[in-house]
Amino acid sequence: MKFRFLLWMLGRLMAKASRDNPAFQQQLVDRDMQFQLHTLDGKIARHFIVKNQRISSKRGPAPEPAFALGFKDGAYGFATMSAKNKQLAFMQGIQNKDIQIQGNPALVLWFQGLTKYLMPKKPGSAEKKAA
């Protein structure tokens, strides 16, 4: 249940960032595709649609995803995507075959880069830049 909620929330955050964040929008230039995150047993799946520098999401698998990230189960997917060191968690999961990538691995790296735009700004970070 947590993983399903996390994917839904990820879709909401990316949709908002694609409307409001110019740096995020820049990452979407010339990217018209679909991708999905799911459990390997197929019980949980959500796909994300990138079109015209906007992102939307829908439940269920994508008809033809450019890439798909499959997690061994929902608990593992939630733990990986909410880990403090996400990059390490992903690398370990891929090595252990607990995470499977289908499609273009370069797009997976692109997706991971998008997530940095979704983190809330730390208090005081604006003052540091202004100083």
C-alpha cells in the first residue's frame, strides 16, 4: 500500500514540477514517452506520460514504455525509493536482481536525475545562495 501511494505521490509531484519549475521543465524538452514503475509480480504498476514538457501519470502498466523499473515487491520498492542514499539502494538492488530494468538504461538515469527537483527546499538554502 505504501508503494502504491508513493508512486501516486511521485506522479503528483512530477506533474506539479512540470507546470511550475522551469529547471524541471528543461529536463523534459524533446522527451515524449511513457515509462513505468511496477512490482515484478505485476500487482502494482503506475505509468508516467511525458508529453509537451508536462508529466502526468495513470495507474496500471504502460502500453509501450520507453523504460520500466520493476521492484521485487511493494515493500522493497518503497524502501528503495525512500532510502537516504537512493543511488546506492538502486545499485545494490540492480546487482542483487531485486530491481529489473527493461528498455533504455540511460533513460533510467535521466529519471533519477529528475527526482532531485522534487525534494523540498531546505530552510536557509535560499539565503545561502543570496549571500
